[in-house]
Amino acid sequence: MGTPYTEEQQKDLSTRQYTNMEIGTQVKVNGQDGQKDISVGYVYRFVNDPDTGMQAYIITDKKVESEADIPNVKRVTMLYRGSEGLDFNRITLHNQKLNPILSRYVKEPLNIPYLVEMWNDWVLTDGQVAFKEVFNLVDGSPAQFRKSKELLEETMKTFRNAAFDLNGHSLGGMIVQYLISSADYPERIRSGRSYSAPNIYDTLNTYQKKNGLQAKDRLLMFYDPHDLVQMFGNIEFSSQPSEFLLQQKLKEFLEYMPEEEAHYQLDLYIKKLQAMDYPFLRVREAIGHIVMINSYDTGNKVSQHIWGGYQFNNDGSLKLSNEFQNDLDILLNQYEAVDFYDRMFNLGVIKQITKARQLHWAYKNTEHIGRVPIHLDVTGAQSVLISAQLMLSETFSSLRSELDQALRDAETLWSEIELKVAETAQHLGVMEGLITLANAGITYESVVGPIRDEINKERQRLETYEQEYTTLLNNIKSGIQELVQRDQLQAHLIDF
């Protein structure tokens, strides 16, 4: 599906949403350690909706110069821009040539388009979300959110063979969260990144929360503790320590005391802290996974909000907090989830699921009862569902075979080591040779153990994804069946 980017390159890409990129321009991210810049794609479209203030770039992995190029696009990146910044120099039109008649009477006329953008972003969208968050309201969505969804669905319709990466900052980050929870085809969302944005989970309805689970592992929400804009909804104080904190503390005790004593001391530690009022920070529920970054305080609240406190290692990886949750694990799990998604995409599974859902929507949105195409749509949906389920079964069976082979390869490697010991250490004997290797840290567990453990983790992940995709297909089938039952005039034509 493409070259993976470091988190520094992801941030570099995200900043482009605030630049002026011309249609057709190639978008690249800076290469690491002297390497060449990496191409993300080409600017296909820039959308600036005057009614809602929604602004977004659409970038395709292939340059689209005609309709014939559209089917070849496999990856679409959408950058949703954040709120229009307050710039006092833009509130008035200093260039009076732009308004020669009004300039006779008013020396510095107001920049009306800019003020409209400010109103749409800060009042009609940010203000509405903040109000809903504070008062725990879940009804209705800002117009800019709804317009962003329209744009996503329209773009998905155009690029039917593509998977989508969504990226947004501030208001754009809230939009990305909303899109993943509200998209008609969430299985087509490959990944999402929300930067410097409040958590909108509590403002979503039950359907949106459930819908967002389908892409939850592929969405990252980055939290900068020094950014005031992110104070809404991301973290809260709790009287209960996280499992990660307890594990870290237990590991600390085990370094200098027996296991039984370590657990006793851990219990005392917990009771002591629980006597305090809410001593722990914890991440709140979210559509995606919140990652706490190890940022520094820039001293400037505006620059802090615009990635000012982000710190990166030499390899482009992001410096993480890892203080009260395992942020590194969260990041790595997202990479693995996206990698798994790519495999499913390349095998055609995602496309089959989308076809099934499209036919489900086609039937659901039909207005006239008794219309013949309804029967054809449902029959087609049944065929696609069966095809998708067979493909899923074959795909996961193939993946499990790959894991089994990897474990066999590890076992073979250890057998070859034992054979080599037997051949080269005959005067010592096999056991003495293996003991010598063990003293050097080479044992069955050191060679096969890590591979076996990783394969077991991969098997568990496979089971989880298989269950999720199977549940998704079954839900679509159940939805079609329910709709068929409602249509009494057509129910006798269809046999599920």
C-alpha cells in the first residue's frame, strides 16, 4: 500500500494543510538521515466551503489527469484544516484598491470573508462542540462536520478502488474523529490521525460510538499536556491507578525484594494513594486511541497548539510519555493494525465488505415497496456476502498457515544449531556444547521463544480481526433480513 512514514514525517505531512498547494502539485515528506524525500501523492482537489468554513485537501497516490486515471488510485489522503487563526492584520482591508468605493468613507473596511471564516470555525463549530462537551449533549452535529462527511462520501464514491488516510489538526482533528464514527463505509478508512484536538467521544450518539469501533485501532489521537485546546475530554483524574502504573511499580519492587513482599508492598502503595483525592491521571474513552506525547512547554500557547512542543528522536520516532499508560504499545498496535488492514485490502476482503454494505444501503434506501430491483439488490447482496465470507475464511486460513510455517522455521533453525553443536563439539558431547551455548545466551527459549511469543500474539490478533469482520458481515446480513421482513410484498421472493 505504500511506504510507511515516521511520526515526524506524519507531522510534516499534517502541516501541509495550512499551506497553499496548487492542484496537481506533488506532495512529499522530508526524508530521514539524508534519504530522499518520500512522495505522498498529488493534490487532486482543495475544498473551501464558504457556508460552513470546512477546508480540506485531497491527495491521491497517483496523479489524476483524466477520468481514466481514477481507477488506478489506491490511496487517498485527506487533510482537514483546523480553525482559522485569529490574525488582527487580516480583520481590516489595508489595500483600499480592493474596495475603492467604500474606501472613500471608511479608511480601513472590514475583511468580511475572513470574519465569516472565523465565525464558522470558532462559533458555529468549535463553540458548539465545546458546549456539547461541557453539558454532555449528544444530539446534532455542527454543519462543518456534516459537510466534511459529505466530502468524504463523495470522494469515496469517486475513488472506488482506494483506501483512505484521514489527517486533521485542531478542529480538523475533531472532524477526523467524527468521520470515523459516522462514515457510511468505515471499512474503507485505512488510518486516521487527530492532532491537538479535544476528544468528542461524549458528544457522539450510541450508533456513532458503535460504528467507530470498526476503525478504532487505526485512529491515533495525539495529546500534548501543555496544549490548552486539548483540555476538553482527553484525560481525567481518577482514584484508581492504571494497570500500566501498577505493572511499573511492581517491576520496581521486584528489583530489590522477593515476589511475595513486592506484591504486599504494592497493595500498601495502592491503599496509600487511594486515601488521596483523585491522585491518578487516566485517558478517557475515545473513538481512537489517545497517545500522550513527551512535549515541552514552549511558553507560547499559540505555537504550543501548532505542534510547537513535539519532540522527535533521531530516527523520526515521536518522544512519548509512557508515564501512566504504555504509549509505545499503543503506537505499535496502530502500526500493526494498519499493516493488517493493508493485507486485507490487497487480498480484496475490504472491497467485498464494501460491496455487501453498498447493496445493503441500496435496499435500505429504496422508497417504493414492491419494486422489482429490491429483489435483485438483495439477491446480489446475498451473493456478495457469501463471497466475502468465503474469502475471509480462505484469507485467515492462509495467514494462519504462514504463522505455522514461521514457527516451523524457528524450530528448524534450533534443530540445525543442535546438529551443528553435535558435529563441531564431539569431544565435549552434545549436552556440554549446549551448556556452553547457554552460557553465551543461546538457548531454545532465546531462539524460538521470542518468535513463538510473537506468533501467539499474531494469532490472537487474527482471531480478533476475524471475529470483527465476521460480525460486520453478519450484521449486514441481519440488516438485510430485517428489511426484507418489513417488506411483506417481497419477502416471499427471497430465501435466505
